[in-house]
Amino acid sequence: MNLRLVEANARRFAALGDPTRLQVFALIARSPLSVAEVAAQLPVSRPAVSQHLRVLADAGLVQLESVGTRNLYRPDSDGVATLRDFIDSLWDVALARFRLQAERVARQRAAAARKTRETR
Amino acid sequence: MSPSPQPAAAPVVRKTVIVAAPLAVAFEVFTAQIESWWPMASHHIGEAACAAVVIEPRAGGRWYERGVDGVECVWGRVLVWEAPRRVVLVWQLSAQFRFDPALHTEVDVRFSAVDARTTRVELEHRGLEAFGADAMAMRDTFDSPNGWNGMLEHFAQVAGRPRAHAPGG
């Protein structure tokens, strides 16, 4: 078992667990962007974007690249790993949200059923 | 000469999640209410913000998003509709989240009752080799159960509600 790989994946995973950070990563995964360009596409301030990018960089998901005078963030790993991470993390995030929502609906319906019985 | 064999282990993403909801509710929320949980803000393909995600409830139905501008963008279609136990969706979005009619990957979702109030949801996203030759290079990582289990457990902690299924645990 490659413990370092598991730990690295867990870090990436935690970094993508935040919805805003996932959005930032989704944008970067499509094309390299500067902090300002990311901020322009999200309802998030530049300092907040910088903070998210630092977390993503620490997790090994994005890296900083200087092109001329521009500082661009791009996916850290090659396209293959990025795609795999993307699909996998997408379903993790989506299913976590699904679970919370399904449980919320189940609680609401159970409460409504109780109320109906009580008012009878 | 026999045709070249299918890859022994094509890249697949498998996920299991245990949900504290009855079977029918879990299925309904997953399909009819997909827009209530799909991370639409970050995962949609239209130019405009996403207003709705729709899975038409029948085999052959469309799976699409509708932007706030009213424009519909197809993600794929319904291959199998066996409410409330199974739905198979054809996912035709590329890695860049663009519709690609030539791309055919399948999202197979099975729902089974653990008890009257609890449902096991097993999701398999298969056919990832359709993403191209690159996908085959991913196989080693996909085949690393320790890696995925570790990530699943970690996610359960991150999500703060450790109900994600941990085999044998």
C-alpha cells in the first residue's frame, strides 16, 4: 500500500471538498488563469481566490507558472491525473450533496407524516 | 485471428454511499430532484448560469441542463429506467464539460433498501476509456483500492457525517 499516495490523494480530496475551491479548480482545469481572471468569473474577492489557490497548490492540484509578466495557475498534474481526479472528486462531492439532500427530504416527509397523524 | 480482447480492467469509478432515507425517496431525490444536489455552480456546460438539470424519467429520455437564458444543453440520455431500483445514464460530457455525441460513458446507479429508512446507493461510472487513450494510462490509479478507500474515508470525515460506506468497517 502506497501510504504517501493515499495521503496525497486525501489532501487533494479535502482541498476539493470546499465548493468554492472546487469551482476555482474547475476553471483552472479548463485553462490556465491568473488570480484576477478567476476572480472575474466567480463571486469571490481576489484575496479569497489567492487563498483558495494556495490551498490547491499545497494539495498538489495547481501550480504557478510565469508567462512573460503574467502569473498563471495551471493544473499541477498531467491531464490524465487531472481528469481522473476531476471525475472522481466530482462524484464524491455530488454524492455527498445528494446524501444530505435525500436525508433532508426524508426528514421533512417523516415530520409531515407525523403532523398529519397528530392533527387527525 | 481473434479480435483484440477487451481491456481486462477498463477504468471505472465506483462509489457507495449509505443514505438515511427510504428507497423511494433516495431514488426520487437522485433523479427528479437532481438539481437540488448536483454541484451546478461549478459543473455545467452552458454559457449562462444553470437554472435546472433534468433527467427525463424514461428509457430514451434526455439528460440536460437548462440555463437561466432558457438554452438547453444535453449531457446525455437515459439508457435504463427501473424506478426505484436502478437508473443508467449515458454521460456524453468530455473532460472539458462539453457535450460530445461521439463520447459514450455510462453512469449506472443502483438503489437497495438496507431497511425501511436506509438506502444503499452504488454508483459506477464506467467506459472512461472512451475519454481516449489517456484514460487507459489511468488504470493503475483506478485499480488502487487503497487509494480510493482512503479517500472515501477521508471524505466522510471532511463531510462531518461519517456515513459513507466503508467496507467491513
